[in-house]
Amino acid sequence: MREQYDETPLSSQAVPGATRVDERAIYHDPKHPFYIPRPPIHPKLVRGKFRNIKWAVMFVMLAVYYVLPWIRLDRGPGIPDQAFLLDFAHQRLYLFGLEIWAQEFYYVTGMLVLSGLGLFAVTALAGRVWCGYACPQTVWTDIMIVAERIWQGDRNARLRLLKAPWWSFNKAWRLAGTHLTWMLIALSTGGWFVFYFQDAPTLASELLHNTASKYAYIALFICAGFTYVFGGLMREQVCTYMCPWPRIQGAMIDGDTLLITYRNYRGEPRGPHKKGESWEGRGDCVDCDQCVAACPAGIDIRHGAQLECIQCGLCIDACDEIMDKVGRPRKLVAYDSYNNLVAQSQGERVPYRFIRPRTILYTGVFLLVCAVILFGLAHKTVLEVNVVPDRNPLFVQVSGGGIRNGYIVRILNKKLAVHKFEISVAGLKQPGLSYVGIEGGEPPVEVKSDDVRAVKVFVTIPAEEAAKTPASADIVFTVRDTVDGTEVKRNTTFKGPGQ
């Protein structure tokens, strides 16, 4: 049923004389845009425990990001010695000692599932702390804000600068310097991502000497462009409008989740306070709005939990600094659970519970997926064989009345050295094997390290056996490594005219 709109007066709790607004009229009124323009956000630099934690996490994250593609790991001749390499060109991933081929991509799926479950568990414990401290968008935005402060000053100086006329030389050169620095940061950070997809020293040399592939340059500038736009221009809009996690997190948290909270039982009623005035009959909040000025998302934490909040804790540092100045206890804004917030407002306190049903569930599923992945890795084979019988013709009658079938035997050698393999067939009497594509015409078959080799194998049985063999007989191909004795068996069928 279509919802109706009218202009009847609101309830007695509303402002006297207020009327219900007809939303259809607003949609067609050019004075009311579909979307409210984004208010510019200029976060203030604060100092404190949580700001220091953010600096430390940012340093560690960037160090790992910059160093990882340059770590070397000798895997043998003909194999990349980059410890962490996403080698899409050869359809494999090198993760230190682990090598994942295209047909083993389910391991990557398992790792992504683990990442998601880990994020669920962290969110259940402490909300969006991943977003506030370790998310790449947060790290890059912090770097861009640092560059902005260097050129334009802190919040107040930047606000004065932006109010200056656009033709002001001081404003022009500072803004130009800011955006030029952002571009350089984007090129040296977002562009660094290309080193994860090709041998880093080789690609760096090719990029410097202008001999790299055009696709490398295209990828470099695409990554740098996204970093410039997301980290420098859009910032909190990426977290609020583009990232799905703010909307999902509501299903992960509960009354025991640690969230950044404003203790209104202690802060209200709020208002300006002068030195020497009594605190009797009023709250500790002096309504300075420093928590809002420090917030990179531009929200007021005193309004309660909000979708835009990334749990970075900068509002806590800003509030603690003001509390120190006015001589009131810290933690007016603090990490706390909703249950404890309610209890404290009644003069009680409830302990924080790390162990509860949802954290047990997330941890249990996380460990289960870990066990499945580890079991798969422990039984991961370094020799794979695929046998494909000829489809046209299914069989050939040779001179003398014998029957011959053809097969393509593909041997995948994942080992770090050249290995030789023997091929045998079981399930037939007096089978004769002949080969195409082997030097000398007889096994063993030599397969290079990290390579696939296809061998054409003809299986022939004599006329007297052909007369006894059904139209489709089950046979087994066995491929044996002559170096370490590893064997792989594959079932297939032998076709003939039948008895």
C-alpha cells in the first residue's frame, strides 16, 4: 500500500505549530537537493595515547608494505626468488615457502575466509578498531593529512587559509604544494603495489630506465590515481559511503562490545565553564567541541554510536587534554561497553566479557578453517597427473587384429628440481606401451621444475586379448618419480569393439 503524506500537526511532543512535511514536494522542489553537500572536514592534530598508537601502527604497516616485495628467498634455478609474489602471468602465488598454483586457489579462498572471520571477532570485541588503526584507507588518509598540515598548518590556520580569496598567492602556492605532495605520496605508495606482481628489483630497474611494459606503467598510474583520490580527496567518504563494513558491523557487536562512548551521566548538563566557578549542578563537559574538531569523520561522539565512527580514539585524546586543563577526571569519552555505561549511570559497574557466545562462535569457526587449510597444506602434493583419453577415434584396430587407444598424460612437477618419471598401465593383460614426444621413444619422462609436460601414450593389446576385453575396461595409469619413488595413480578406461 502506498504511504500517504499529509500536513497534519505533529504530536504534542513536537515543536508547537510544526507540521508534517510532504516529502514528495521536497523531491520536486529545486531548493532542496537530493543530497546534502559534503561539509569539509579539517581534523585537528591531537596528542595522546591513542594518537601515538596510530603513529606506531601506521609505521609498522608502511614498513611491512614497503619491505615485503624486496625480501628474497632462493627457490632454485628458473623460479622467482621474491618471497612474496603474486605472479599472475604464470598463474601462481609465492607466499614465502608456500607456492599456490591456479588450480589450488581454494587456499587463497580459505585465507580470505580467515581474514573475514578475524575481522568479525575483532569487531565483536572492540568495534571498528581495524578501520581506525590498520585499514589501508586510514593509513593513507593519515599520511595525506600530515602533508596537508605541513603546507597549510593545523586546523585553525587551514580554515583561515581556505577563507582567503582564490587569487591570493599565499593560498595558491600552499594548495599547489599540498596537491603536488599528495601526488608524490600516491606515486610512491599506491604505485609501490606493482612490485607485488613482478620481480621488484627487475621491475624497478625497468621503470627507471623506461624499458618496462606499458602495462606496468598503466598499473602504476592507476594505483597512484586511486590513492590520490581516495586518500587525499575523498577521505572519510570512502569509509562512510563506499565501504560496506559500517553497515555490516551492527550484526557483529552487542552490549559487551568495547566502543567509544560519551559518558553522558557524567558530562550532562554541559556548557561553558570559567575558572573558579563551581561544578555543582552541572556536568564535566564544557562544550568545547574539541572532540568534534579532532574526529577525522567530523562526527560528534556525544550523540552516541554512529555509522561514521571508525573507533580511532582521537576524540578521547582531545577530551582528556581538556579535562586536564579544567581539572576534571579523564575518560569522559572512553572505550566502554554499552552494558557498563548503563551500569555506571546507576552507580554500578559490570566487568567486560571477552568470552561470550559470539566470540566463541567466531573463534571456533576461525580455528576450524585454520585446521582445514593446514590439513590441506600438510597433504599438498608436489606431483600432479592428468590422463585424457582420445575421443576421436575411441580406438584403432592395428594390423594383426590388436586394439590401440591413445592418451595424453600430463605431468606437473612442482618440485624445485628436474625429475624423471616412469609410466605404467594396470588392468589389461599383455598391454604394450609406445610413446610420442620422448627422446629415444622410451621413458623416463623428464619434467623441468615448476613445469608441465604432456606425453602422448598409445596402449595396445593383442588380438587374442581384444576378443576377451569388454567394450569399456577400467584401467589405471601409474606415474612414478624415479628420484624419490613418489607415485600418482589415475583411473581411466580402455575402449574396444567388445566381445
